[in-house]
Amino acid sequence: MRFDPRNSRMLSGAKVAVAMTAIALLAGCANRDSITVGSVPDDYRTNHPIVVSEKEQIVDVPVAMTDKNVTRMQRYVVEGFIANYDRTAMPPVTILTPIGSANEVAANNVAEGLVKLLRKNGVPRGRIAIAAYQADSVETAAPIRVTYVAMSAHTDQCGRWPEDLGDTTENKHYANFGCSYQNNLAAQVANPADLLGPRKPGPIDATRRNIIIGDYRNSLPNGFGEVQY
């Protein structure tokens, strides 16, 4: 068979073209990976972090114009509110009564009863203050506001929509994503200090431990981990 140098040049050119195509494809893949990684949205825990800090605890106690003392409903509201009061730190508790409202006299009477109720629930008399605030309207039955400052877990305000929710070209989470979940989690934490670090381990109850291990072993069927003695 006769050797044709033109065929050799054509084959060499074809090899070069295949090699260049492969390099371009690989470069394209690398480019796509870079774009994908760069568009991964931030973690919702980063966008809406749970913060442990001092925060004002507030409850509004409704007062009718005919109330002369603390009613059963008002007692339930205040006792539930003060249940989380830190009796070791003893922060001041402020009772704000309305001025210029239709129930001003009744609110003053109820406020005196709330002082006794707070003392009964472990708040020292020296840590209870009574102040006043201007009611919005004379015709309204303004509530009594009870407040104190305590360490609590919380996150930022939900409901932020700075951009169009339908704009997903960058494949990112929207600004409000995960906010309600973080708020609910923070509200369910009984002790905010648990978010800062683990608690000190308590003593081991050896007797109870042996009972639990024995019950676990007895619940396993033969041949699936039951220890035979």
C-alpha cells in the first residue's frame, strides 16, 4: 500500500481536533462545577442565627372597668408569665398601669393585687415597681403591662421579603427561609444556656443503669445480640 503524507497530516489534524474538543469539554465541566458551587445558598442557621441575650419579657393583662381585684383569668395569665422568672438573678418586675382610660381606677386596684400575687410567686417586694403609661383613648379598656428582663434565646424578625420570591436564577434561598423554624426552636428551649455549651454530667445511678441494660438484653430475640450466661 502506498504511503500518502497527506493522509498522515489529516490524521494528525484529527487527533489534535479530538484532543482540543476533550480539553474544551473538561473545561466546560469545571466551569459548571464552579458555577454550581458558587451558587450554593448560605445555611439558614447562618442567615437567621439564634442569639442568647437579655430580652424584655412582656405580657398584657386585660382589665375590665368593673374589676376591683385580681380575677381568676388575670391570675392565670400572670402566674404563667412569671413561671420562668429567674429567682436567683431576681430582675426587677415592672407593672405599668394605664392613665386616662375608662378603666383607670380598676387597673390601679388590680395592680395592687398583682403585687401580692407576684410576691406569692417568689418575686421580692423590693424588685417590684409600679409605673404608669398614657392610654391611647379615654373610651378604651387599656391593659396592665407586666415586664421584666431575662436571658432568652431568640433570632431576628421574620417576614423580610427584600427581593422577588420568584427570582430563582441564582438558586439561592430566599431571605425569610428558615426564619420561623429558628424562632420556634429558640422559643422551645427551656434553658438558653444549653445552646452555649453542654451541662455538667450528673452522677451515674449504677442500679438504674443495670436495670435498663437488663431490660434491653431481655427484649432481644435469641441470636440477635442476647447475652447468654
